[in-house]
Amino acid sequence: MSDMTETTPGWLSRDELELARERMPILYVEAVPVRVDDNGEVTSIGLLLRIGPDGTVSRTLVSGRVLHHERVRDALLRHLEKDLGPVALPRVPAALQPFTVAEYFPTPGVTPYHDPRQHAVSLAYIVPVAGDCRPRQDALDLVWLTPQEALSPGVLSEMPGGHSVLMRQALAHMGLVS
């Protein structure tokens, strides 16, 4: 989950957000960016490299909050552009059923997903991108890995808060692992 405070109108101030996080779940979208060949087969998966508030470097997926009065589709596109750049050319699915719903809890162990700041519910999507992707905002780099590389223990160990579980679920949903 991203620590960046949105500056777009229609959201809460920093203090209001902290108060809301203490009282109710916050809705997020998450995207697993993929490159596909002409047959629609996944050839690579994009992972962002970020530095956390504690200085640790980790691999993450595209993610962010859904703003008040914002459609899920618009939030997904906004976060894809924010993290991958304006010419990533994402192909958001026509039907917006997520491949999974991830429930992040501030208490570790309730689900495989953990966010110490809040209780969050995240709709997770697999989104093919066809354009030039360049990391923006707080991402250091964007690395494209084969599905096998993305499943390696070394890569998965660098994904905090349950993103490694989300990665496995995405690959299983695409039929790339059992």
C-alpha cells in the first residue's frame, strides 16, 4: 500500500485520513502490470522497487486508494499512470471483476495481508500494459520479470505486507502456477 497522501480534491486531509483509518476500512485498488505476447500469453510481470518509510527497499505492485466519488476504473487508471507513467497504455479489463479481494488488517496474522496503519480492502486486478513504462512518484525503478522469476523465493521475500501472496494468486489466476 502506498504511503503517499493524495493531493487530488475529493479526499481527506492528513488528519482526517488518520481518523478515518482508525474507524473504518479504506478501499484500495491494486494492479499486477503484465506484458503479453500476440496470443495473450503473459511474458513478464512488472514490479516496482520502492524505499519504505523505515528505509528498507522492497518490491511492490501498483496500488492506491479510491477517492470519494471516484469510479474503481478511474482509480485503477489513475494509479497505473501515477506509478508507471502517462504512456504505459494500460488495458483495463472491460469487466471489472477483480481476480481477488485482499483484506489488509493492522493486526498481523488475521489474513496474509498486513498494513500496520489501517484496515483496508483492496480489489486486485491483472492489467496488461503495452506502452513505455517509467516509474514515477515514490518508485525507484520498474523491473520486468518472467513469471518464473517473479515466483522465486528471493523476489517474493522482498514483497512486504502480503504482496507475495497476491503475486502467487495473480499467477495462479492466469494459469501460470498451480
